[in-house]
Amino acid sequence: MLQIILKPFWIYGQERIGLFYQADATITVLVKQLSGVRWSAGHRCWHIPCDKEACSALFVALNGKAMIDAEALKRYLQQRKALLPMDKNVPAHSSFKMMVQYPLNAINLEALTAFRNMLLLRGYSSNTIRNYVNEFHQLLRLLGDRSVNGLTKEQIMSYLLWLLDKQGCSETKVHTTVNAIKFYFESVMGRGKEFYDLPRPKKPIQLPDILAEEEVVMLIHAVANLKHRVMLMLGYSAGLRVSEIVGLKNRDIDSKRMMIHIRGAKGKKDRMVPLSKKLLVMLREYYVEYRPKDFLLEGQNGGPYSARSAQKVLQVAKARAGIRKTGSIHGLRHSYATHLLESGTDIRLIQELLGHNSIRTTMRYTHVSRKDIGRIESPLDKLDW
């Protein structure tokens, strides 16, 4: 009986399943009747959509007429399920290439799946899961046929050194790698005693660029689009993260109590922040013009505005305002905190407004505040010229 091998590949910006078999007129007639089937001259095969419905139709159409080898497809789908973030069903091209070019062996694929499932059970955020899974997957790819379960502490340390020394990875990335590896061996494998003291590189102390109050005014005035202006005003007036800005819904604006309800923020914590009077005026104007149905800042098809698009809005506004300082929308949050500190707001209150777990995180704004440093007169200015 004719054998048909199913292999995933990427074409026309889509994930597809290639049907590879020796030329057979009878089989080809059946294949051409499948929904969504196309011919690829480059791959020299027919291909169908990479979804459950298309695969089911294929098996029904060829039942008893051909042997279907789906092992390569099965391994790919198992790896994809373990790797893709929860809110995405289709990988990007780069993710697809990585999964096809570096298939994991059965033991390491099982380890990756168990790793991701444990992260889900522990209630980690989607961002943390994605970061941890990506770092753990990078290690598994390099192992080839070797099992991750046989690694020693010394071998893990050699891998971390290779990331820093040979790959030039940042300290932040290596910290995430250490966290991911420790989580696997401690929480999944129950081998915490072996890996609890894995060394970590010292993180550099980097101070954020802070916008002056005059620059904030210039930034907002540089934006003509009302939705974009509201977006930036939200970021600065309430010290919100970009994910919090785009995640806001109409019900989160409480104009009676003059509060904004931030739901499910970092660490899955809710918090309340003050609603600016000037922002409320702008929001009412915005409501009249845009009529958002659910999300306050709607993107395409009524869904939330994308974080990437929001970042582009800020970069365009900075360019128009002639502001050369680096930073993303998070810089508005930094500026908000610093300006509050300089105006005499208690550091503990700022911690609560920002939603920080530790006061140590909030204390970094004392390093960029000009409240005390600005009072110091340079010795140069005391010289009699």
C-alpha cells in the first residue's frame, strides 16, 4: 500500500501540512478533493491546512487506500503545544523554524511538557511561562539526544558560563535561565538540594531616563490623534505599565470615586490608582468620538490595542517632540514615580500606587530624583573665575 508522509512546513505566511508520496494518479485525485488543498512547486507536494479538521478529512478520504505516516507531524505538534504561549494557536515563522529544525527527543519533550504544566498549575503569568519555557527549550535543543534529567550541577554551570562568555547573553537573560532550570529540577523533579545554590551573575544597576515635566507636556502636545493622546496620558497620570494601559476596560474607570481599577496586574494583583481630572476631561471627549464597547483603547475588531503598537505611538511622539531620551512607555511610569517623589509623596505610598512587592524596587527612584541631589552645589560653581 502507498505510504504518505505528513510533514509540517511554512508557506505563504501559514503553517501547512505537506503530503509526501510517490506519484499515484488515484491518490492525487482524492487529495485534490480535500478542502483547502494546494500544490507547492518548491516543496513538490500537495499541502493542507495545519488543523484538526483538515487532518480528519485526510484520514477519512484515504482510509484503506494509503498508509499515512504522521510521526513527524505528531512530534512537531507535541513540541508546539509545549512551546506556544497560551493565548496563541499559531506560531510565528521563527518559532516554526526552530521547532522543525531542532526537534526534541521523547524524554526531553516529556520534560518540557511537564515543565510547562507545572508552571500553569502554580499559577505563573503567561509572560513568565513564555520566558521560562523559551529558556528551558534552548537548553533542551542543545542537548540533542541526551536527557536533561542526567545533567549535573557542574554541567549546568558550564552552560551558564557559555551563555555569558561565548554567546554574549545579558545578565538578565541568564537570571531567567537560572530561574527556569531551578524551577524544573526543584518543582518538577524534586531535586532542589542539588541546584538551590546555582550561581547568578550580578545584575548591572541601570538608572532609567526620566522625562522632565516640560518634556511630558511636549510629548502629549506632539500627539494629534485623540486615542494616542489618551494612551500616553494614562501611562503618565497613573504610572501604568503598557500591559495595564491596553488591558483597561470601560468599567475600570470610576469617575464617581475618581479612581482607576487595575485588574490582574503583574503578580496577578489588583490595585486602585487615582484618576486625573485632566485625564477625565480627555476621556469624556474620547468616549464621544470613539464609543469603545469593551476595552477602553480598542484595537482592530474591537479587541485590545496591541502593546507593540502602543510602544510605536510613544516613539513617534518623542520624535515629533524632539525628545532624544531613550525608553519605552514604561519610561512614563518611571517619570510618574520620580515626579511624585520630588513633590514630597511618601515612598511607601508610591510603592502602593506602582504595585511593587518590595520597597527595594521603589527605592531606585531615589537615585534619579533631583529632590536632594539637585540641592548640591558643584565645587566648580564655587570657584572665583
